[in-house]
Amino acid sequence: MIPYITNNHEVWATCQQCGYEYDRRVWDTCPRCAGRKLKNTSNNAKNGLDRNN
């Protein structure tokens, strides 16, 4: 049987920028903001390469 895990306030963190709640045991930073930043960086690199060609 899998033990029941409660939402412990010491484990959960709230992002200061977007308000997303995430588990600090798994993520160092907000996964939503990190994903958004990675996508923006990727798009900027792609668009920069397209403009130069």
C-alpha cells in the first residue's frame, strides 16, 4: 500500500513571479517559469539564425 502524503507547507513553494506552487524536493526553481524562459531562449536563437540566413 502506498502511504498517504500530505501537502506539507515546508515542502511546497510558491513562485514569486507567476504564483505557481511547486515541490521543492523536485525543483530548485519554478518549473513553469524555467520552461517559459527556455522556450523564449530557444525561439530567440531560432529567429536569430533565420534572420542571418
